[in-house]
Amino acid sequence: MGSIRIIKKSCTPSFQRWSNNKNRILDFGYEMQKLLKWISQSGNVGLRVLWLILHLAIAIWYFLLGVVQSVESFLIATDILKRYEALDISKVRYLAVVIHSEEARHLSKVFELLQWLADIGVKSVCLYDAEGVLKKNKEVIAERFSNAKLPEGAAVNGPLVTCRNLTMEFVSFADGKEAVVKAANYLFVKHYANGIKEKLQFTEPQMGEALGAIGSGGAEPDLLLIYGPTRCHLGFPAWRLRYTEIVHMGPLKSMSYGSLVKAIFKYTMVHQNYGS
């Protein structure tokens, strides 16, 4: 019986070099993945730190700005800054005040604001909040400034209430919505319901005419002051804001007499040009 010879075939040098290179490539790829992961994490940390620095810088800037405005407001209220004594209130023929509905529930602050406006010399003011909180409390507000009763029918279409020397108009979002519906019906009856179907593109003057015809045109405020967290007019009738200067005054709870005088004074010092 013949013997079986087992032959062990050794790896050739070229095969060993290929295997070693493959291992090095794998090791290099793994190290590169670790490096990229570290760079990514470091980059995220760097962005977060940069964001925190920018956020802190902006917060400090607004804090300092608030301090300056508070000091300036105090100096105005105490008549130390004499330039604001030259306030020509006759240039503000009609003033609108937009108040966020949640803040409008604090009637004591509304009373204080109206008293300031009366002291400054404002004759006519439109009070607006979207939910109609002020309109629902118009009798309370009127009694606060005058013991006289509201005129008959004052609760219809944005009533005008005269207390002492201050005439107040109360408007809500529902008034503007109702006005648009009535104006659309007016235009429909005028141009379509008579049997003559005119193909018209309604223009701004025609809409203004329709709003005036239904008694919802309303006076256009010279200046509109917004009290609340957002910088928008919160649904105040847009057709009454064609030439209105709009100023955001911040939250009602942090209002100040000096900032009110400053806002009105700045408006009276601006030269406005009207025309096409």
C-alpha cells in the first residue's frame, strides 16, 4: 500500500504583499472614518458655540437698547429733554391704536393709555383689537372718561364715542370682514343684478366708493400704534391704511408715556409727499 504525501503549498511573496496592502487600506479607511466623525462632531460643537455667542451678543444689544429707551422715556416724561415740548399734535388728526386681544383685557392699562393720549392733546382715536374685546367694553371705557351715556345706536358699524375732548371709535376684525361682504353685495347689485352684466375689473376707487356707500369707509389714521408681541396690524381694515405711518410699541404692559410722546413726535417731524 503506497504512502500518501501531503504537500503544503506556501503563499507566494506577491500574494502576501497584496494581503498586507489590503489590510493597510482597510485600516486607513477606518482611521479616515474616525477622523471625519471627529471633524463632524467638532464642527457641530463649533457651530453651537458660534450660535450661542451670536445669541448672547444680540440679547445684550437688545438689553442695552431697552435700557437706553427706558432712560430716554424717563427723561421725556420728566420734561428734561426739552425738544419734545415742541410737539405739534395738530398734525395727528386721527390716531389708531391696535392692541393684541389678550392684552386688551387689561382695561386698566387701556385707561392709562387713553388718559395719556388725552393729556397729549389727541382729539380722535380708533381702538382696535381682533376679537373685539375693547368694543365689548366700550361702555366701561366711556364711563371711565365720562359719566354720559353712549349715544343711541352707538353699537352699530364702529361707533364713535365722545368723552370729554376725546372721540373714540371701536373696531374689531368682524367689522372689517362684514364691511367687505357688504361692499361686495353693493357692487353686485349695482353692476350685475340689474340684468346688464358688465364685465368689469373693480378698481380701488370703486371699492372705496362701495365702502363709503355702506358706511364702512372710515377715516384714515395718520398714525397707527401697535401694542402687542407681533409687528403687524392684526387685521385692521387695510383700506384705511393707505397713507398711515405704522409704529410697533411693544407689549402694552411695558408701555411708557415717554415712548408714546416720542413716537408721536417723530411722526410730526417727518415730511410726507402725496401724489402719484
